[in-house]
Amino acid sequence: PEQRLDHARSVRAAMDGLLPGAGTAVVAGDFNEPAGSPSWQVFTDLARDPSPEAAPTFPARRPSGRIDAVLVGDALDVLEYGDGGVDHPAVHRPSDHLPVLAVLMRRRTEPPA
């Protein structure tokens, strides 16, 4: 648990100051612990979990826990979130996790001309 938290803090530190605009952060990954755990909390002021009710992602063959996610900043709309409808045996070969697909769009900050 301490190592996961250290890794999350390192990623967060690397992100600070690199984002192109407020609310545009995207954090995607294998957190190796469930939502709400310390490694997720490192990003709460930067990006939110857009789908707390998303399906489990691990282990791929019989998912029982959600430890993978795409977290997004408040300036992004989530058009689609989940496994992308992928239901193919090849999905289970490269990883012991299921994929997570997030289709995002940056929210307009000013009305169109």
C-alpha cells in the first residue's frame, strides 16, 4: 500500500504545472486498489471518477474488483465510459485486467461565435 501511494504521489507531482488548462487532467491506470483508496485520493482535487458504478476490471477472466479507471478533470465531458463493448477472447491474453474506455470531450468555456 505504501509503494502504491508513493507511485501515485510521484505521478501527481509530475503532472503539476504540465496541464494545458484548468480541469483538463486525465489520469488513467491500474491503481491496484479500489476506488476511494489512498492512491485514488491523491488525484481528487485534479480529476474525478466519472463512473463510480463502473463494472469490475480485475481479474479479466472473472472480474470481481474495480482497480482500473480513467479519472477526468471538471472541464471534460465523458461521452462514454466502460469496457467499450469489448467481449473477445483476445482481450484476456495481453493482460489480467479488462480494458477501460473513456470517450472525452473538452467542454467549451465560451459560447460559439
